Amino acid sequence: MNTLTARRADAHRPQVPAGQRVYAVGDVHGRLDLLLPLLAHIRDDIAARAEADNHVVLLGDLVDRGPYSAETVEYAISGLPAFATFHILMGNHEEAMLRALDPMDDQSQNLWLKFGGYETLASYGVPVATLGEELPPAETLRRYIPERHRQFLDGLPDAIRFGDYVLVHAGVRPGVPLEEQDPKDMRWIRQEFLDHKGDHGAFIVHGHSISTEPDIQANRMGIDTGAYRSGTLTALGLEGDRRWLLRASVVDGEVQTKLSSLG
């Protein structure tokens, strides 16, 4: 099930294995206030359907930009509910954060503060008003960020496969076999992947690249709807060859959930 080299089914439309149901959740980016109602919506959706082996996959980028990064990581470690098996993937923002916590890493090219690190450090209690444009030493950051958070993030996988679907944070490099993909590409790739119209060896479900609505193509689907700025966190449900969307959105100051079919 989880190996990237698993064979694709012969059916024209991609499928997950019989008896399984999968929910992929787009980039959370510190919006625990959206993740919690979305997971409750997924729980209710599971209860309304036939019994199955249920899996929930968070596609990476739990941290940065939104207000609750520390709380989101803590929830992922110790608060996830028991209604499904949870899988959490590595995103490029987790990679940048881990680099900032590594005293041996060259930080000269790490732009973490500029693309969300300030918000994450604030959620861990770092007095961000004292920060400049350069990353503080890793030893300083480790005083605020628990070691178990660092170890948890460091152990996240890059991809998971269910039948014809490969779920990954950013995408894959076209023309490279799935089993030979570079982790950097799976966390960071953008235009080369988004522009490619050919077969990847599986149907790719990804986040990383924001779109107002899910970006549905013949060979991939992007479900990062920019929760940190749009107020909408999106999930994709998969069972057999069926697909549907679940969303948690801020509407008039309150979070509302919605389910819609993809046919």
C-alpha cells in the first residue's frame, strides 16, 4: 500500500484499494482553528459511510504563516483522534524549520523567517520583537521549541501511496521514476511539476501551490486553498474510484464546514 513502486490499477480512473478510504488534507499552516472542525467533519463523514479502513493524510506544512503552529505540532503529536489512521508528510516549511534548529547547518540561504518563521516562533513564545532579519542561533531557538517537536518533524515521511494515488507535499519531478524521486523535489518543486501534462506513474495529490479552488488535472490534484490567508482548509476524500471534497471555512467570523461531490 505505502510503497511508491506499487502497481497502478488497470481502471481508467485512479482508485484506492478496495476496503480503504483516504482523506488528504491540504496545507494547515498554523490554522488549528480550521483543522479541528475539518477533522470533526471528516469523522462525521466516515460515520455516514460504510465501514472501511480509514486513513487521514496531512500533506505537510503544518507550521508557519498562521497563528497556531506550536499548537498544531503538539496536536499532531499527542491529540489526534482515533477514528482513522493518521499520516503526516514533510513539507518545505518543516524542512526550513528543522534547518533553523540544526546548529551544523549553513543558515545563509535559509529564508525561514521571511516565509513564516516569525509567526511560528511567536507561537512558541519567542519575543519576535527582538528578532532581526537574520535567524537566531539554533541553540537559542531550541530553548523555546521542545526537542520532541523537533524529533517528530524530523521523522516525517515524504510521500505515501494508496493504490493509484501518491500523496506528497509539493509534487514529483516529471520523467523520474517514483522510487527515485529526490526528497527536495517532493517538498519544494513547483512549476516543472504543475506544467507537466504527462503521466507520473500515479495520480498525484499534493499541496504547496495555492489555488482558490482545488486544481484538478488529468494527472494530479492540488488541494492547498491557502488556509492561512483565505480562511478555507480543504480535504479530498477518496474511496474506490470516487472523489469528494470537504472544507472548513471562516464565514462571517464563524467556521462552517461543507461537503461537495466531484462526480
